[in-house]
Amino acid sequence: MVLQLDGAGPLHQQVYRAFRNEILGGERAPGERVPSTRALADLLKVSRNTAVSAYEQLLAEGYLETRVGAAGTVVAPVLPPGRLALRPPARPGSQRRPSRRATVRLAIAGRTILGAARAVNRSLGLASLTWELHPPHMRYDFRPGRAAFGDLPYALWCKLLAARARQARLRDLDYGPPQGRAELRQAIAARLRRLRGVDASPERIVIVSGTQQALDLISRVLLNPGDRVLIEEPHYTGARCAFLAAGAELVRAPVDDEGIRIPRAAAGRRPARLAYVTPSHQFPTGVVLPIARRVALLEWASRVGAFIVEDDYDSEYRYDGPPLPALTGLDRDGRAIYVGTFSKILFPALRLAYLVLPASLVEPVTAAKAIGDAGTATLEQLALADFIGLGHFDRHLRRTNASNAARRNALVAAIHREFGERADVCGANAGLHLLVWLKGRSGGTIKDVAHKAAEAGVGVFSVDPFYLEPPRRTGIVLGYAPLSERDVREGIGRLAQALG
Ligand SMILES: Cc1ncc(COP(=O)(O)O)c(C=O)c1O
């Protein structure tokens, strides 16, 4: 008998694994007698204790049995059939990865999800779907979608979170309601009524782990594979992958200077089931949807029986006047679904967002949430309810509105100064990013622009991935909230220099 030890981890586990592999691999027959622990220790030049520990584990798991009398310890007579040789655990630090392309028969839903993720990865140049920083952070990083992290009253947030953790009663450590904690839903409802013109009772609010989960839940309960979804062109890629993952057929609704236009295809024989819109600050063009088009959209939805998903991701930042009321506030027919997030005003790692649903969708969406993850983490919900209730959220918003306006002003001025007639700025009056169309041959193709910018330490991001059919012009989306005014000015100066 030559037992093959694999050299990984403690000796008794190596002996245990070697025996187990031989038994499962059929090299030791059921009922076969195994050496005594003393004989095994001699044979393998290990201590007796090592042999005893290995046998104890094999006995406990049923690979070996002890027989009273002469037979001693034997291989269990009844074992699972087949050759199941088990691999040793990876050595610490070793990089044994499962093959990415290992074949497994996925369900239709699994294949559709993977297809959606890979399609979006291709357009964003990602290896796998993620919202993390990518590519490496640049000195002057104008990546869109980031909040003003430096302005956060983070110490205060930590204090509130710690207080909730300290005060937690036993029942606060148990599962929370899948719909979300009432304290937070009440705080959100009061703000929405006051500031967004949305008459949201807490009963119609569902707390979710980010806009992304909101879109996933909506897709699950409303879309069949093949259903049409009207999506702005250009649009937020997170929405695109949620709808594609549900097997939806995307119908592009072009965005002009006044926002989304409803295409004929949306109302034909096979009308869209859902429309996804960002009316307060279209992503990524920044256009604000005027009232006539809002009403037309709601009328279309009522006529064809579609739902409208209003993604109100960054509307509370508005620099040239008060925020516009949300489209959902105009809905009289239960067609609008409102999605709000805390990723833009606070920070995305919080993973807290909310849905305001028509009454008809509260039960199915809450059920999908309960089945999906049994509810969002509760201590953060309670701390956020305190943060809002004690007035910190509004104070932070007022402060960041002023600091983001200053960054926005610095950015627009720098673009005018450095590029003059060669650049058109869009969507600068709200949100945390703006779009710049580079005219003529400023810097060449978007790839050239991004490359030259990166060499100068400036991270700029093409508008192309936000289109299903990228435009011929060169557009860059510039996020500015995490940058200082000085960095904004320097970054644009370096960009202009790099593009020549
Ligand atoms: C249009 C749009 N909606 C929503 C979000 C936020 O998503 P989440 O709430 O999942 O962090 C973003 C973030 O970049 C966005 O650009």
C-alpha cells in the first residue's frame, strides 16, 4: 500500500484525504481491512496520533467502520458509487481558479443573465460586470456617477450608526420587514412630499439595496422574455443590463434637446410594457424633460397599459433654480414607478435606495424582495432614518449643492476657456456630471482622446457605451463632484493641452 499524501495542510488531514480518495476512487474495496493505527504510523513515518486522528475522522464520516473481533477496522461496506476523487484544498496563497469557461448547463434565465452581463461588459470594456472603479484611478478623474465623497459628514454618520448598533434591542438583530423599516419609509415619504411633489405614503415605499435592485425587482415582476422595454438612447447601462437580463427586447427612444421622444414602435401592435426614463436630468445628456413631454409619456402609458420607471438618481442637485417636481407626481392612473437612491447624495457603498410603487405593485414587488434577499440590512436603515429625521440630510444637501455648483461653474468656465468653440457643453444645470461634445477634429476619435487624456493623468469617459448605437460625434461625460475646483481647472487645462 502506498498512500499518496498531497502535502497540503496538517498531516492528519493529508492522511485522511489520501484514504478518502482511495476509497471513493474504488482502490479500496468495501469491507477491506485497513492497517492498524500503529502499522499505518510506521508505514507513513508519522506519529501514532496523526494516524489516530485521520482514522477518527474517516470513522466519523462513515468511510471506515470498526468490527468487533478479529476484523478490526474496515472500509464501510456501503459507499457511494463512482470515482469521486476529491482534490486537496488549495495551498494558502496559491491561485487555483475554476476555469471561467467551464461548461455547465444553465437555465434559460441563467443564460440570459450571462448574455446581458457579457454584452454590457463588452461595451464598457470590463472583464466582469462591476460598478467598482475601473480603470485605475487617475490624478484628475472625471468619471461620472461619483458623489462628493470629501464633503460627507462621515464622522457624524459613523456616530449615528454606532448609536443604533449600541441601542439595538434583541428584536433589532432579527430579520426586518422585507418592505423596509417603517422609520426610514416614513422619513422618505415626508421628504418626497415636501421636495419632489410625490404623494408617497410609507405603505407604497419599498426599501431596496440600490437602484440596481429596484430595476431587477421591477423586471422580475413585470417582464416576460421578449417583452418590449422603451429605453432612452443614450441611457444608463445599469438599466440596460437589468432589462436584458430579464430577456426584454429594448426599443430605443431617441433623446433630443428636450429629452425622450416616444417612437412609433412603442405604441404599435406590440406596445412596450415598460419605459425607463430619467426626466429630471437625463442620463447621460443632462436634458430636463419639459412638462408637455411628461404628460405625453404618461398619456402613452395609460393608453397602452405600460408602466414608466422614473429613475430620479441625482435630481436634488439643481443649480439654476429649485429642483423640478418628479414626473411621478403627475401620475393619476397608477402607471409611474419612482426610484430614488442615496448613492449620489451620500455614498454608493451604503446600497440604500427606494421604490415608490402604484398600489397594484406593492405586494408583488415586496414578495420579490422577500424571496430575493429577505430584506435590506436594518441598522443602516435606522441610522439613515435618524440622519434624515435630525435634519442632517437636508443640511448636507444644501452644503453640497453649493460646493457642487462651484465645481460645476469651475468646469464650465474651464471648458469655455480651454476649448472655446471646439466644445459644446450639455446638461450642466443639474446633477453631478455634464456632457461635452468635441467639435471638429479635437483630439481625434474617442479612443485617441481617452488615450491622450490618460497619458496626461486625466480620466475622461466616452459617451459611447451609453448608446446601443454609438453616435458619430465624439462625446465625453465629465463627473465633477469628487474633485476640488482647482483639480477641475488643472484637469481641463491638461486635457486641452494633451488634445492639442
Ligand atoms: C442613471 C443612474 N441611476 C442610478 C444610479 C445609482 O445606482 P445605485 O442606486 O444602484 O447605486 C446611477 C449611478 O451611477 C445612475 O447613473
